[in-house]
Amino acid sequence: MFVSKSMTKKVITINKDADIFEAKDKMAEHRIRHLPVVTRDYHLIGIVSDRDIRSAMPSRPLSDCNSKKIKDKIAKLRIKDIMTIDPVAISPLHTIQDALVLIQKTRVGAFPVVDEKGKLRGIISVRDLLRAFINVMGMEDPGTLMCIIVEEKLGQMKKIIDVITEERISFGSIMVARYWDEEKRAVFPYLLTQNITPLKKKFKKMGYEVLDPMKWYIDQLPKND
């Protein structure tokens, strides 16, 4: 799935010469946390987040600030003074997998989406990516996620699918992920049923390790003996 299919296309933007109160009001009105900063012809030049605005504001409410100097200083601040210049952006032709990896690497909450000319075409946030992931995984339908640890060799996926099919259980989706043991993989079938107890017993009887999906994570280290 491409970023262009998951991004928010109607982007709320702001000018670099706007004051921080305008940005604060826009974020509150539209319930957003990021404002791309663009030129008149919609070229991306920066981005400002709610964190940038909070950092620029005094720790106390303005009504509690007796110092005229502080109030004047805040009133003079412009978006260009607090924005991130040349932010990390992504192409509409990238996939949601690319965006997920980029968010993990950069630890930001949203990416402006720009075309080859640097013009803003959209914005994609963590929320957009979660929605896309839920759609891809078929998790909008009620079901249960399993985690089965298998050896890294041919035929393992077919065995798992055959067992589930024999139980006449429908798939929402199935995903394979890395495991801390390089000779194994974690298989995550999302099944359209609430009762997976018979399946768990069957997989364990076949010698597979069945984990609670919430207890699995990529960076898990092997336990010391």
C-alpha cells in the first residue's frame, strides 16, 4: 500500500511569518499536532509541532505573567523562529512499510508528503499508519491474534495454514516477523474467531511454541540459563 493512499490530503498549513498563537489556534481547532510550513506556491520549508509551541510558551499561563517583557517577547515570535527547517519528508510513492521504518528511525510523529518538485501533497501521521496497518491486517473484523514460533525453513507456513484450515477457521491476515533467535521466525495469524484454545493445544502438540502476542517484541534477548 502506497503512502498516497493512506495520507491526509487536505492538509492544514501555516506561513512562516504567522505568530505562534495562530498555530496554536489552528491545532486546537482541527485537533492536529503538526503544521507543515509552506510558501505561497506550496513548497515545503519547515514543520512546527505542538511540542515546539509548548517549548516557546512560558511555563505559566500568560494571564499569570506579570512581566510585560515576556508577553512582548512571545508576541514577536514567528513560526520561522521555532519551526524545524527542511524536515524529513516522504514521497507519495513510498509504501506504508517505508513510512513505518522511517518513523522508527527518526522518532517523529508525522511526515509531510512531497512530490519530486518539493511541493506538499499531504501529511502522514502515526495515526494514519495505524489505520492503514489495521486495514491491511483485517483487524476491523472481530478476531484473535496468535503468535507461533517456527523454525526458519521451508514448509512451516503451509503447516500452520493447513492446521488452521482443518479447524475451519477463517483468516483475517497472516504476518511473519523476525525473532531474537536467528534460526526462528514469529508467525502472526489474525483469525476471525474468539476461540483459539483448540488451536493452541494442537500447535503445542505438534511441537510449536505459542506465545502471547503482547509479550513478543523484536529486540527480545535470549534468556540466560
